[in-house]
Amino acid sequence: MQKNLKTRTVIIVVTILVCIFGIIGIPKSKADLVDNVKHNIRLGLDLKGGSHLVMEVQVQDAVKQDAQNTMEHLQQEGVKANIVWNSAEVSDPQSVDDADKVTATVKGVAAAKASDFRNLVGTEAPNYVLTALNSTDYSLKLKPSDLIDLKKLTVQGAIDTIGNRINDMGVSETSVQQYGQSGSDYEILIQLPGVDDPAKAKELIGKVAQLTINGVDKAHDTPFASREDAMAKLGGILPLNEKLYKMKPRVGGQGDEWYLVNSVPVITGKDMRNARPGQDDVRKWQTSFTLSPDGGKKFARFTGDHVNDKLAVILDNQIVSVATINERIEDSGRIMGLSTEEEAEDLSRYLRSGSLPASVKPLSENSVGPSLGADSIHQGIVSAIAGLLAVVTVMLVYYKRSGVNAVLALILNTVILLAAISYLHAALTLPGIAGVILTIGMAVDSNVLIFERIREELRTGKGVIAAVDTGFNKAWWTIVDTHVTTVVSCAFLFLFGEGPVRGFAVTLTIGLIANVFTAVFVSRTIFNWELSGQRGMEALSI
Amino acid sequence: MELFKNTNYDFLGKKWPFIIASLVLTVAGFGSIALRGGLKYGIDFKEGALIQVKFASPPEDNKIREAMLHKIKGEVSVQDLSGNGSVNMVEIATEAKGQGESQLNANRNDMQSVLTDTFGQPGSGKLDLNNTSQSELANRLRDPLARAGVALSEDQVQALVANILGVSNTQHSGLLTDLSQLSSVPGMNAGIMNTLRQECYLAPFHVAGAQMVGPKVGKQLQEKAVEATLYALAGMLVYIAFRFEWIYGLGAVIACFHDTLITIGLFSLFGKEISMTVIAALLTLVGYSMNDTIVIFDRIRENLKISRKESLEAVMNRAVNQTLSRTVMTSGLTFLTVIALFVWGGPVLNGFSFALVCGIIVGTYSSVFIASPIVLFWHNYADSRRKSPVVGVSSAPRKAVR
């Protein structure tokens, strides 16, 4: 028994040291200690403050865009092969559920060219399924497998792009991830810790929209003062394929500026490879950019045809910059004549962040200001200490010396729980604290069970050592049953639950495992240690 | 000290009053839910937008509501969150049924601007230090500080601003009432203080948090939480059935169900909201109630092994009496922690601790008066059909204790 006791003590001491190291590391000073604890015990957004956003990627945008691009491509190839049609239309999906229903309808293909048309679609748009509606009209739909791939890619693209944009804003420890199942859910979860102004956090993400570069109408390349002004000057009719866009207000700008812009973009953010601010020979600010080979070809064709015309950089349906084309630009160019470094930086950030393949819609937001988080922590700590003090007092009064065992086990349990959170890089959240409370409840229960059993055995007239032995043994199976049942339920909560429910399950499971160790193993060792000191002891303080 | 020594109360003989009390509570709870037209869900489970605002003085609910109604479509509710360790705090919520996410988003942003227009100094041209962000404040102070002759590098400006907001958030709950409260900020001096006074003002409120939940997510969360809980209950039923007998599993699960239903009913009776944290509390109480039930079942099983001749009811009574001391201690101690949470835990944890306060009371007596009678009823019924007096014991093999 003496040797056994030594092994047990070593195990316990090692566990305590490992746990304490996990929580405080090896601090060199008091400030170091506080820093280490803050670093190791990460708090969830609900405690530390931050924003938790769920956005839905409008995948139908991407599906529609793909159909439109395909139709454009078919038209070009069709003209070359002398196959023409009267009209081509792509249906307009309203929500993500409509993404699967996007169809392109081609009308008026000459009946004589029917087989040529079929061949054209087969070679130029092999991932589309062609259905004949009648002798001259057809519908095209993306193949199901390609549709799934496209949707997955779109969501992934959105995650990457939003991630880049947030990182560019200098917020640390952000996370952007798929929310729900890949392929059937199009939601992404964005977590922004420490963003001190919730409304601003929203604005950061709200900026996320499509980036395009469009040609400005040659005949009207000076800005209009308002939409009304523009309509009046245009004679009340908006020219075909052109749209009015407002210029983003600038510092020192004179009132609103509106431009008439071609609605078909020359290139989109997808074609953008890189962009960075810099200064030219005369130290004027500029933004230089590079394009993908494909984008470069498109851009060269357009700029070659439109030297001295203007281009508009449009982000979020707002013009962020208008520049004049000085020469034909292939895959790299510069936007010159910017007034400040900030303007050059902003523009390069807009260009660099690329475009989202589809827009995103906010589904939910949960922002906790740092002050509310600080309040919650403060109130949580006050009530936890008050509760623990009450428990400790009652345990010591009711179980006397043995109550010390329970209190030590309880403290060690909390230490192990915190250490596990630190080692697992998990974060402590409010539902997590709920798990901690249940853990404490069950830890108290395990001790009470054991002590009551020992008392019962003592009452039957057993000796102290035998009573402790039987008490622990009999309580053991009850403890196993209660703990396993709860762990089983935690497993289900973790598998089927989401977010907060999962946090609860994880802390509770860790707490229960720690509890089996502290309430049974540690408490038992302390009893043995006390008993071995006074062999043949007659009375146990319980 | 020992409170219950060799007690011998006839618990199961008094089951009927408790079962009836349970039924009454359940009916009252559900009646209240029906009368109120359904449960009151927190923002996480319904569509809507809300902001939590702290005021410097007791907030004028009517003034807030009126100001909001000018700008925001739909219903606006102002709920007092004071008490539980927080003062002068309100939750302003709008419901926008069927208006979709973008409207909710607009509402949430509008609420904040309405507050500034009503209670702040929108025309003063100064920055509201109680509702600003680090970058906003840094941008605002950088040039005036330089003009005032306070030479700071960009890093120093950022550190100063972070410290100002840090002191405000941690020591004053984000709501300053006088700029002199910032004198403890590291590096503060007369020049900085003067600049602050020139450039900033203190609105008598602070927006502490905001939530927006669109129709899609609200429904999803609700379904997921219910689904997870049901699976968890099923999982526990299977485990207990395996360790004891299937009727024990059923009894325990029905008792848990009973506790959850009564607690939900009490939420309706007291007009409290069911939010995501309340769901966490319900899960906690399921765990707690299950734990309590298993301890008693375990003792019943043990007693059945030693005394096969006794009636099941007597065996159960003895088990409850034997565990009585433990039940009272555990429930009492857990109750103490939860009461502490209820009193000092703050508004965020209020619903959570309320659920646990109810749950511990209900969960404790349900083990004795709901779970055990179910097992008893079933065995009496099965015996009367079989006409054999012997009571079945655990079908699962149980190894002798070490």
C-alpha cells in the first residue's frame, strides 16, 4: 500500500504541474503571469467582445453569371460558324433556392441549323444540358454535377475573398469558415474578435461586393451632378446597356458625381491578380495592377479600341475611381494622378481584394461590445466565487476534515478544466461556463456520494479503513453510470448541435473526465495518505 | 454533522400529491403558453434586431420608444434589463416579420443613429466618446493632438486610444460620465485632456451589444437545438436501458422531459424569454436531473440484489431514504451556486440561472416522484399480468465491486 501510495502521489503531482504549466506557463514576473493567463485561456466572443456574423453566399448569382458567360461565348462561336438565333435569355433567380433552376432559353434557331446548333453546344458548352422546346427554341441548363461543383467553388471563393479583405483591414484572430454542410448550405460564419464598434464590423463585411471595371460613355465622360441632371441631359432615356453610377464621396469632392457607364464590365475582380500603391517619377501617387492572362487579353482589346476614353472602377455599385486610358494596356497597368497616399492605398486594396464570385447577404449578427463582455466576466467571477465559497463552507461544516478532500478535489477539477481548455486551444464561452457549473455540481455530487457511503459503512460498525474502502467501491459504479450517461448525451449534443450547444458539450465532457480523476483517484489518495499516517485509527473526521 | 440518519419516510406512498402537483404545473405552464399565444423567444430564435444600451441615468422608455417609432417600421419594444448586477440598461428590439434580412439590418443600424439624434449631440460636430471605435477615435485625435503640441508617434497615438477605450470599457462599463474619469489612463496629460475636451463629448448612453437574426437562421437554430436535445435524450435512454432495464431508461427520460416541460412552462408564466443560453441551461438541467435519477436507480438496483423478497415499493422507499442525505446535500449545494448566479450573474445570465433555479427543484423531486413511480407502475402492471410476485432485477450483468 505504501508503494502504491507513492505512485499515486507522483501521478497527481505530475498532473498538477502539467496543468499549471498549461495555464500560466513559466512566468518571470507578475505581469508575465497575467499575460500568460490571458494568452492561454482564450475567451469566446461573447465574453471578450466581438462580432459573430452569418452570411449567405448568393450562389445563384454565380450560376446565372456562368449561364450568361456561356451564352455570350456560344453567340460568338455561333456567329463564326454561321449559326444565329433571335434571342437568348437567362432566367433571373431570386434566392439561393432558385440556383438549381437557372435556365437559359435560346429562341429562333433556324430549323435547318438544328443539328449544327446541337454540335455547337456539345463542343463549346459541354457542361450544359440542351433540351429542345420546339423546332426552333431550346433551353440550356448546367449539368447537376457541374452545378454542385460551381456552388461549392463559389462558397469557397467567397470565404477566401472575405478572409483576404478582413485580413487587409488589420483585425487579428479572425475566422471565416463554412457554416453548415458544404454543398447544400451556402452560409459562412465570420468571427471578428475585438472589433470595438459592432456597426463598423458590419460595414467591413458590407463592403464585400463585386468589383468590376467598366467603360464610361464616350459622349458623356464628365460627371453629372445628380441622377435627375443626368436624365435631363440624356433626354429622359437611359441608353441601352448603360447605367448610371454614383461616385463614392471623396474628401474635398464637390457634391455628388454621377457617371454613365457601360453595364457590361470590361474585366471583373476575378481577372485581377495584384495591385499596390506607389509613387511615379514626379512623386505623384498611383496604383499599379497586374491582370490574369485571360483578363489581360480582354483588357488589351478594350483599351486598344478606347484610348483617351475613361474607365470606371466600380465596387459595391459605387464608382471608387475614374481614370483615362492613356494607351493600350495588356496585363499590367497603372492608375495615375491620385491625390493622396490613402487614396492609392484604398484603391489598391479594392482592386487586390478581388471580386466575390457572388454577393453575400447577412443572415444574422451577434455583436458583443467589449464593455458588455467585461461586465459578464466580472459578474460571472463574482457569482462563481460566491457560489464556490458557499459550497466550500457547507462541505467543511458538514463533512469536517473529509470536506477538505472534497474542496481540494473541486479546486483541482477546475484547474484541470482550465488547463484542458488551454491545451485544446478552445475558447471559454458563456455556454461553456454553463458546462463548468454542471461539472462543479457533479463534482460535488461525486464527493457527497462517496462520503455518504463511507458514513453508512461506518454506521454498520466497520473499521475506518474498511469503511473507506467499501464506500469508494460502492460509490464507484454510481459515479460511472452518472458520468457515462452524461458523456453519451454530450456526444449527441456535439454531433447534432451547433455553436453554443457544442461549446457546452465540450467543456462538460472535459469536466466529467477530470472529475472521475479528482473525486475518485485524488480524493482516495488523500484518504489513504491520512489513514496510512495513523495506522489503526479509530475515528475518521467525516 | 449529519442531518438524515436512518430515515424511513414513505416517499412512494406520497407520490400522488406530487404527481398531481406536477400535472397542475404542466397544465398551468401550457395554459399560459396558449394564452400568450406561444412562447416568448429570444432574438436568437425569431427574426428581429436588437441593441443593448446602457444609460447614465434611469432610461425614459417612452422617449426611446417614440423616437424609434419615427424612423423604424414595425413594432419596437424597450425592455428593462436592470437588476442582477447591472443598472440603467435596456434592450431595444424591433421585430420585422416577413421583411427579410436587409430590412432588419437597416433597422439595427437605424436604432443606433436614432439614439444619437435623441440623446446625443449630433449637431456639435464632436465625436461621441461613449460610442466610438478605436480607429475613429485615433483619426479624430491625431491632428488636433499635433496642433496642441502633444508630440506622439503613430504607435503612441494608437496605444493612447486603446488605453482610453480600455479604461472606459473595463472600469466604467463603457459609459463615461465625465472626461476626468480618464485621468488614470497611462500617459494622460493636460494637453491630451484638453484636446479630448475639444474634440469629444460624452453621450449619456453606450451601445453595449447588437444582435440581428434573419428568419432563416432563427428557424435553423431552433430546429438544431431541439434535434440535438432529442438525440441526446434517446442516447441516454439506450445507455440506461443497457445498464438497468428498459423501463428504468424510459422512467428517467420521462422525468427529464417532465422537468424540461415544467421549466419551459415557468418561463412562460414569468414572461421570460427562451434564448440560446436558456437552451444551454435546459441541457444542464437535463444532465442534472438524469444524474439525480441514476443515483437513486443505482441504489434500487443494489437493494434488489440483497433483498428479493421485499416488495419493489419497499425497496424503492429504502433506496430513496438511503440516498436522501446525498440528494439534499447535492441539490442544496448546486442550488447555492445557481442562486449566486441568479443574484449576481448579470442580465446575460439571468435567463440561464432562472432555468437552473427552477430545474434543480423540479429535477430533484422528479427523480423520486416521477421516475421511480413509472418503474413501479410498470412492474406492478407486468406482475399482475404474470401473476408472479418476483420482481425483475437488472438484466445487464454487473460485476461485483472491487
